[in-house]
Amino acid sequence: MQEKINLKEINKNIDTTKPILLSHVENHKIYWLGIEDETAFRCNVYMIEDDDEYIIVDPGSREFHTQVKQRVSMIVDPAKISALILCHQDPDVAASMVDWLDINKDITIISSARANVLLPHYGRSDYKFFDIATNHEWVFKSGNRLEFIEAPYLHFSGAFTTLDITSSYLFSGDIWAALDAQWSLLVEDFEYHITLMDLFHIDYMASNIAARGYAQKLDDKHIEAILPQHGSIIDKDNVENAIEYLFDLQCGLDLIYPSL
């Protein structure tokens, strides 16, 4: 069973007070969970449901943990969360991992080894760790898969993205993040959205070499939508434009040392 989800229609009548179903393919669902933070730096938290397995993608800061947990509880008992994907170790991505471990001590932390050096500084080191560099895929009991694509220096040396093979949705972390005080769930005008992505990428991303190197890894990937941690979702109509944006991006060291 596949429920056709029209992201453009959802965007017209969005209710940000509850989870939003973004994809439904047989036993596999993806939700947007929030968060309700009326600033340009609004964070997106996502959840993957696969039969009776539940994974939260970039669960966010401790400040919003209660809100995220409430939204999860509209779908499933929060104690059923079995894993957290942390695309890097920044507090707006990862700090609430300790709160989720308080709910379920058996949660697996999915991240890079470089991020894992820093994650214990949030106060917990007694967790199961899944290293995306040595295990490039997560396989659900159903056989559905997540593929991890390393994205070094965008903006952390151990950063990575997660491609959900079932939906072809790419959880991109800070890549394609945007700063927008007039946030919408879905990008409506990509040319204008470039200016919002520039506000983030020019300062945070390392260089055009890093951006192009990652973009080239996507050549053989089928992507239906890009789901960043900040800003708006990029739907299929603009995926190609978004990848091209990385090829053209001048940022970080390109601007600090332009003569090198």
C-alpha cells in the first residue's frame, strides 16, 4: 500500500502543532516532527517508522525535547524509539540524545566516529553506537534500508547524510540548510531560496571542494526530496537545482583566501 503524499498540498494547509506525514510506502513512513521555534534558525526533526521500528533523525536540543517527545507520542510510545541518527554533534542536532537515553537506555546512536568523540560531553557515554563509516547501511527488520553518505567538512569533518531508500528522501543535515524568518515546510521559489541558503552556507561550509566532492557522490542516487535540518524541504522539482547549487557554491575558505 502506498499513500500518495503531495508535499505542495501539505504546504498550503500546514499545521505545525502536530506531526506531518511526508511519505507512506507500505510499512514505511516518514514524519516531520517540528519544532515550533519562530526564528530564522528553526530546526526540523524527522522520524522514520518501519513496521514497529522507529528512528528519529537529528532530535535537536534539550530545550525542545519535551515538544518533540509530545509529537512522537501522537504516533507511538516514545519508549519505542530504537535509534537516533545524529548527522554531527552540534547541540541543535544532538544534545537531546541524553533525554532519549533516559527514556530508553537501549537506544542506538547512529553517527560518525569523529562525532562520537564529542557526544559523551552531553553527559552520557553508556550507549550503543553504530558507526556509519564502517557500516554504510542500516537495515530494518523488514529489509528496508538507510544509506549513509559521508559529507566531510560540510560543515564538520565527520558529517554525513542519510538516504532513505524506500522513499528516496535524503536527510541532509546542515547541507541545503537555510535561514528564513518566514519559514514554510516546502521551498516555493528556489531562486529566492538560494539567498536563504547562502546565509547559512557561505559562513558554515568549508569550501567549494567539499561541496562539489559531496555533490558528486549523488550522481547515481535517486532522490525524491531533500529534508534539511534548517529551512524548508526541497521537493523533486528542485532536487537537480539543489545539487547544482553545491557545484557552484563559493564559501568558507574560498572567500577567506581567494588568491590561493
